[in-house]
Amino acid sequence: MSSPDKPIPLDIAIIGGGSAGMALATQLDNLSAVVFEPKTAAERDCSWATWAQPQQLEDLSPAISGSWNQWRLIDHSGEIIHQSSQYRYTSLSSGQYLQHCEAGLKDSVSLVRAPIESLVTEGGGGQFIADGQSYKAEKIYDSRPPELDDNSLRQHFLGWEISTTEPIENADIATLMDFRVDQSHGLHFIYVLPYSDRHLLLESTMISTQLEDKDWYRNAISQWLAERNIQIQSKLREEYGVIPMAPVQPQNTEIASIGAAGGAVRLSSGYGFSTIQTQMAALGESIAAGEYRVPTPFSKRLIFMDKVFNRALNAQPDHGVRLFMATARALNAEQFARFMLGSASLIEWAKVVLAMPKWPFIKSALIQLCSHD
């Protein structure tokens, strides 16, 4: 047994045991690796979502809370419903996903329930302390949440998982955005996932630079339910989250960042799970071949277009509803899923651009071309 003062040598250390950290850990074999994560999977439990195809649905089955082949966006003028034969909008329990990953770790990979301290970096690796023990890793991957500027664009939300006293309508459709709510604080919508006709996840979601008091989101959910005469039988849990929709700053720039800190969250939609999975699978293959560089998750073209989209949204929030409804209207179900995941083709992007309110989009593109970010 190693003494606390004598570092335990590692090939790879992974800081943080969330989506990216655990996905990478499951890819590693024949290397000494440790994931350092102070919280249990149950303590980290929340809802994640993605558009999944059949093989991914099978791979993720231990963590799936619900999936739908129909989804919709709604505003005061009507609704747009997509129905897909290729993709299912899929809700995951992060706790169950992380537990599934833990169960799949190879013998050479372990998990330490502690944060790291006193990190001294060297050549992409470094030495640190966790739970009183010293470690020295040849390579470190950091999956901790990134730093966000106070005025950066963010998607922020508070959600309730509830059971209802009576069955609800349209329990086979996921409502991605219902814009028929207060828009005075920024782009605001209600997100509804019906796990059954009496079991729902609802989130009051904002896209803006300013976070709201938690009661603001709660009141929005309560009002949405009251307007539809949906009564809560029991509130099962509450969750809160903030997703970056602007370039982020890793907590430590001297080591490799993965996941959200590594730029794997789609800037214009906030979706990141599928991109993180792809990024970590590619990184695992590279590590096995002796290459430790983190793959770039998105092309420069896509990042530019996302910045243009977000610049237009941030400059004129009152155009936000039109921007998202126009995107959904311009694309069919499969195209919309690919667009939100960041894998749309040039033709699909052209459809979106042509559907946009022209002047705000052109103005944002010109400003972005002249900017240095």
C-alpha cells in the first residue's frame, strides 16, 4: 500500500465523474486510470436528453426514462409537430447512466470519491492530492464545469418531476418549447416530457444573460399548469441547471478539458450528450493508439454559425420565438434532430438560414465576421 506522501503513479487521471468523465473512463483499458468524483451517481442525478437512433437507444437502455418519436414547438400562432422514423427524443436519468458506466469500468480503472487538491501541472499531467493520498498522473483530463462570464448567454432552467391527479392530453408527444409564457425577461419557454399520461417532467427554461430567482421559474411552471387545469398529485423532485451558450473558459488551461469545458455543448441549442459520447469514444480510440489530444467536437463553420444565431438572439430577444419556430418549420423531423445535435448538412443549414428573419441574421453575421471571438 502506498503511503500518503509517496505519489501513486497513474497513466491517466480524470477529474470529474459526469457525462464526459465516465464516458471516457469506460473507453480505457490496459492503463492505470482513476476518476476523481466526490459525489455519488445518485447525488448527481438529473435529466439529460438527446435524439437517439436505434443502436444508441439499445446502448443507453439502462438509463432511459422515456423516449418519443414525436416532438413539438408551440407559440401563440400554432404548433409544429415532427414525427420521425429514425430518431427518438430521449430522456435519460444521469444517475442511472453514471451507475451503468461505473459497472462497466475495466479492472485497471477505478473511482475515488473525493475532489482533487493542490494540483501542480506538468506537461499535460501533474501531481495532486485526493482524500489524503498523493497521485502523479502522466496525463490529466478535466471534466469539471467550465467558468462562465457574468454576461455570457446561458440556457438556465428549473424543473419539476410530478405526478398528476388526472391523465393529461398528448402523452405521446414531447413538448420541446412552449413559448406561450412570459417573454418579458428574455426568451422563455416551458419544456414538457410526459413519461406517462400521469407522470411529467416540466421545466421553465430561459435563454438570456441574466439568471432569475428560483421562485420565478417555479411560478411560471405553476401558472402553465393552472392554465391547463393540470393538478399535481405529488412533486417527486426539483432540478436546476445552467448550460453555457457561449465559448467557455476551462477551470485549468494547463491540462486537457473534456465535455462542456472542452466545447462539446452545442452553442445554439445547449445539447451536448451525444457530442460528448462521440468525442469520448474518439478520444478513447486515440489514447489506445498513443495519441492523447482531445478531438475537436465541432467544425469552425458550425461554431461560426452558432455564434451568429446566438448574437441575433442576444441582440433582439423578441426575435427568439421566430428564430426557433422558423427553424422547426424549415426542417423535417430528421433534419431538425440533426440540426439540434450539430450534424446538419450544408443544405439543411441553408434551409434554416433562408427561413430566418433576414436583417437580424445578416447583421449578426456581419458583426461576427468582424469580431475576434
